Amino acid sequence: MSLRVNGRAVPIIGTARIYVCGITPYGTTHLGHASTFVWIDVLARLLRHTGVAVEVCRNITDIDDDMFEQARSQHDDWRTLATRQTYRFEEDMRLLRVGHPTYEPQAHVYVDEVVALAQALLDAGAAYERDGAVYFRGAGVAERAGLDAAAAAALDAEHGGRPDDGSKDDPSDSPVWQRSAEGEPSWPSPWGPGRPGWHAECAAMALATLGPGIDVHGGGADLTYPHHAFEAAQAEAATGVTPFARSWLHVGTVTVGGQKMAKSTGNLVLVHDLVEDNWPPAAVRLYLIDRPWAATWDYAEDGLAAAAERLDRLWSRAGTPSTDVASEQAAVDALLDDLDVPRALAIAEEAGGHTLRSVGALLGIF
């Protein structure tokens, strides 16, 4: 079986290993998050439909600067906040019919693995220790990602990379292990008490659960750099296995009025709010996937209404007496070709009957 992602064949032999960057558990779950996880679920369903065994790892990043800041602002313990928000996230995923992942590692449980990763990078000469922190040498990471130094520095600063940290040899270097600030949780390490760096958390959790190489890595397009670039670079430097990810599913950004939907901007459209407003979860799911997965798109309630109307039409069409086997295979082939949901649905809708019921179930909307 051969899947195509971004126009490139990704042959799957044996078990398909999929890693997707999960939530930082506060302010969950907005449509930007949900879009990524629904797309990964479509991919996993498709592979299983074709007879491929699938392992999905979807992490919880509960050791995070923003996580701690939110807990402080809400006068809450960070673990209590994380537990409460993770529960809400799991319920949102259930409503959207997203299957439970094979692995759901929480960063605070994988601190020892980050320590092991840091030591491996030190042993490989890809990192250095200074003042109780371990820094990964970032030279060349931006270039590999197709970015010039200025663009990379701007993105690094935007995502909390602290390029002005005077302990670094180079502004592009990234903490694998860092000292905890006052009031932050801390764990022991050979270099002193501290906590994991963001990119190292995902690298360690992916390596620990899926091994040194994965078939598909998913996440929002906004994570392409620096997060995914440094995650992959650290994993490859530690293990010597390249590429870390054979393919990348960078799901398109969701905007509201042209502005990125994000916690920092406060323009979140939350799944549980939509459901409480009586939007069918299956219509929300259809709204998220009836488009090219990499495309940036703007949320609008009339678009959601159109998805709900289309879902009703699909249900009606699925009741027709049709068993067009060729059309069903054509729809599956469309999905195998870069997850082309619009083309697969068009084929299935025209065929109706069994084909549409089968494809609708595969996509998780029936």
C-alpha cells in the first residue's frame, strides 16, 4: 500500500507510525487544534481501512511556559489545570469521533527520557552544558527548513526561543534542559534541577513511544519552525537515524476574520461551545475536513451551516439503493492521494448508497 503526502509516495510496510503534536492543556479545544487531530484521525482510519496496522502517538505538553503562566493567572495549580483541561479535550475528541491514540504521553511523565536525550546529544557533540542547562547546537536547522537567519530568528522569538539568552553560544541554540524559573516545577538531572525544553519534550516522547523513525508527523502549520525543525534535528542527532519523519502533515491554519485563531489573540472558537449551540459534531467534523488539509482557511458560521446542510443531503443520498464497488475504490484512491476528501466525497455522493455509507463511515461523519 502506498500513500501520497505532499505529492510524495510514502510506502507503508508493516505498521504505520504516526506522531502528532498534541495540546498544551489550557483553553481547549479550539478549531485550530481540532482540525489537526481530525485530519490525523482521517489518515489513521484510511490506513486501517486498507489493512495497515497503525500506531498513533498524540502527546500532552503540560510542561510549558504558557501553561505555567495560565495556572498563575488563574491562581491554580498547573497539574490541576492540566488535568481539568485534558479531560475537556478528551471529551471534545470523543464528540468529533476522533479515535483514542495508541499512546498519549504527558510531558511531565517523560522527564527521564528528556534527560536521556540531553545526555545522548552531549555524547554526540551536538549539545553543550552551561550553568545547569543543556543547549542543542542549532546552526543549520533554519537552513534545512528553508529559512534565512532573520526569518528564523523572528519565528524563534515569537515562539519563546529566547535568542537573547547570554548563556548560549549562538542565538539559534535551543534548550534541551533548562533551569526552572522561580515558582516553576523542577526535576533533578545530572546538570542540576530544572525542566525539559519544548522541542526536546516532543523528540523524547516520539522516540520513546514510536522509535527512532516515524512515517507521518502531524501538527499545525505554525509549528513547522522552530518546533518541528528542532524536534527532528535533535532526534536525528541523538540517534543517527535520518530522516526522523518520512513525511509531514502540516495542517493549514484556521483564521477568524483573517487573523490566526490562537489563545494569544483570544479569538477562539471552541468545539464544546459549538456543540452547546446545537451544531451537530458530525457537521463540525465535515466542516473541518471538506477542504485541502494544508490550506489556510477562515472560520465563518455560514460555512458551518453549509456543512450541516450538506451532511443532511449526504445522509439522504446514502439511503439510495446503490452498490457501486468501483466508485468506492475510486473514493479510497482519492483519499490515498494526499487525503483528497473533497474529491472522495464527490465520488461517493454521486454513487450514493453503499459507497457513500462506506466512505462516510471511513471519514467519521456517519
